[in-house]
Amino acid sequence: MKDNKMQKTKNETLSKVDEKFYELKNNKKLALMPFIMAGDPNIEITSEILLKLQENGADLIELGIPYSDPLADGPIIQLAASRALKSGTTPIKVITLLESLKGKLNIPIILFSYLNPLLSFGFERFCEIASNAGISGLIIPDLPLEEAYKFSKIVSTHSMDLILLVAPTTPFERMKKISNHTKGFTYLVSVTGVTGERSKMENRVENLIAKLRKVNTNPIAVGFGISTPEHVIKVREWGADGVIIGSAFVKRISSSSEKDVVDHVGEFCKDMRLAADQKK
């Protein structure tokens, strides 16, 4: 992260996400951000998993709101969304869950949602109740960049960050625009395609991080396809500020019994924390 980001925000109120990345940067730590789907397998277990992730080293958590047409998600997260919908999970139930954890869950929570459910709910109303529940940011993967400025102002009004994504295919000039509009951090998608576990990290991610650094003053968090400690170590070595791990966590949730799922997810988070902290 460049120093001019700190200079730019000296006279502004830092968001919870900003503060977390500054804290981690000062401690020379890579931000570990698990993704899980709210309501998979049910809301009660999601509550326990969130607290276990915090306990076992997560710095931020990306929490998905289930949707029936998840365009950016691969099969593992699509199935998680289906299970969550079958268990009766709705946006308001996710908000209620997070309200119940205020005072216990102290790390930034970033909600992941597609645009249509938020528009149906009422975007400004959703932002208001999300902020009141302690949510720190939103990721909306199908929000067009051309609309991002308008929506980002609404999100910021409610003390949250709207976080935008950069893909491997994003042209350099468009990267600049995305970097100017994203808040909190820039989400760098490491692969072309949907989410899912991958056997190896592509070396071009190192070049993508370097390319994005030229125009970006926000922290850079890399996601999509990261599923092993070795992947996390590579992302750290390549100079990213954070790593986002989704399908690998969701897969462990789906393959565990309700009795064991919280502990299994917690142990995996510990392993990822150790990898994130491994020195060069």
C-alpha cells in the first residue's frame, strides 16, 4: 500500500476496513479474509462459524448473501447458496444474525451480494440497516463500474465501503477508474472465470499485482482459486496486502457434519493463518 493513501485520508474518517489494513501493514501482516455463505447449512451454525473464524486468525470475513442466480460463483458456492436458500436464509435474516453478534464479532464483515436482491430490498434502506448491524463493506460483483460512483456515495453515507473488483482481463485504463472508485481495498480476481478451488496459482497474478500497483493506492486483496497454504504464501510473496479464500472454506462446511463443521472450519483457518504469517 502506498503512503499517498494515508496522506489522502489524513483529514477523513477512516473506515473500519481502512483501519484494519493500516494495522496489518504496520505489523507487516497479510490480511486473511475467509468467505462463507450465510445460512449454509443454517443461520445458527453460520453464527458459530463467524466467531470461530475470528478466534482462529481471520482479519476480515466476506459473508455471502445467498442468491438463486450467482453469476460469478462456481459450483461449490452455487450449491452453498442453494442450501442456504433451502434453510430459509434471506437478506434480513443475515442482517439480524450480525446484529445479534455485535460486541462479539469485532473484525470487519464485508457482505457479498448481487445487485438485484439489494435493489428489490431498497438499496438505501439496506445500507442503513446493514450499517446499524455493524457491517463494514459491500461487494457487488455485477454492479457496473459506470454505476459504482452513485452507489458508492450511498454506501459511504452509511459508514461502509463499496469494494470493486479487477479481473485479469480488465484493461489498464479501466483499472485506473476502478481504483479511483473502490473503497477499503481493491479486490483482484486471480483467474478468468468463476470461483472455485484451483490446483495451482498462475504466475501471471504476480504481474497483475504489479500492474495494479501502478494505478492503485488502495490495499490489494487477491481472491478466486486460492485453496492451499502454498497459494497463500505465494500471494504474500508477490506483494499483495490480503488474501481471500472462499470455495476451500465452503467445501469444508459442505463436507462436515453439523457436529464437527465449526471445528473443521476453524482448523483450516488456523492453517491459512500460519501460511499468511510465514516469513519470506
